[in-house]
Amino acid sequence: MMRRCVSASLVALLGLLLSGTRVQTEEVEPLIVHHPSDVVVKLGNPATLSCRVDGSPKPTIEWLRNGQPLGTQKGDGQVQPMLLSEGSLFFLNVGGGRRGPSHEGVYACIARNSAGKAISRNASLYIAGEMGT
């Protein structure tokens, strides 16, 4: 009797899945589970600002620098920082603004999905020897 009941349930479940009916997944608005933190880095060195998020569907992440959307790239990270797959922001070669862009500033990550958005706490990127100038 038990075997027949389990088999009937399994057949019903498989029939539902194979019939083309979508199984609804619960939408969960983004939650920042790891906020970025301040970092001090020497000019020309690499740096990473971390941001990890949860949510369903998987949130997209963008970054702000000094309150403005930050351009990121998938390339080599020489000039613009790269957005890594888990949401962190990677600077291959931190610039100070003398002959190129300055990366010093206040950063925050924004996570978005169809259920909503979340904004991280601010984190500052300082260039060693230039703090307070």
C-alpha cells in the first residue's frame, strides 16, 4: 500500500513537471550579506572592494563611486575597475589621478532583482600617502 501511494505521488509530480506547468519560485528581495569595507592601498597596487548578496532571482550588482554610477568593464582592469562574478569590485592598478583616473573615493554596491533592491554601507578607498589631501 505504501509503495503504491509513493508511486502515485511521484507520477503526479512528474506529470505536473512534464506538462509544461512552471513551478513557481518565491521571489526574495536582495540582502547584502557582506558589506564592503574601507581599504588603503599604495598607488599602482591592486585592490578589491567586496560585496556579497543573496536574493531570488539572483540579484545584479552595480557600484556607485561618490554617489554616481561607476563604469565597470570585463577587460583587463587597467583603467576602470572590473566587476567580478560574485559582485566584488577589483582594481588591478589603483590610480591617483595625476596621469589617469583617480580611484580614490566613497563606494557602495547596489543589488537589484525583480523583488526589490538593497544598498550597502559606504566604504572608502584611500591611496596611501594621500589621505586627507
